[in-house]
Amino acid sequence: SHKMVGPGSYSEEKNMSSNERSNDEASSPEQEPGAKRQKQSVESDLICPITHELPLDPVHAEDGSMYERHAIENYFVTTTKSEGKVKSPVKGVMIGT
């Protein structure tokens, strides 16, 4: 003897494949608190503070910031030096050339 199952007796989730559930969960607009802020922080760390673009030839300076090579080299040339150092355009600390 077989039992007949009526419409709606299974939830939609049971009818979805595990792949469909995974895709649905991955596309959820909810994010961990601070995840968006962290992403923005990482993105801003990658942007040259002089050109405001992603560097094609990135270099790290003594102040810990990343710059486009030609932009920071030009900054060193056009900025007044004190004992061979200039003030960082980001942190205001003295950095070497």
C-alpha cells in the first residue's frame, strides 16, 4: 500500500537541489557586520594617494603607504627636502628618497 502525497507537503527547500540552495545563500544581500567597511579599507590601501588610481608600478614607501612609482618619484623631486628626506604626502612623517 502506497500513501499519496498531496501538493505542498514538501517544502520548497526540499525540492531544491543542494546546488540551488548554495547559490541562493551566496547571493544573499546580507553581509557580516563590518565586511563592507573592511573591503573599502583594503581597496583604499591599494589606491595611490597621489594619483587616486591603482598603481601600475606600485612601490611601498617608508611610511607604509603604496604609491605609483612615477608619482612618488615626482613628489620627491618637487618637494622641499630636509637632509635628503621629504614629508610623507599621507602621514606627514619624514621619508627618504
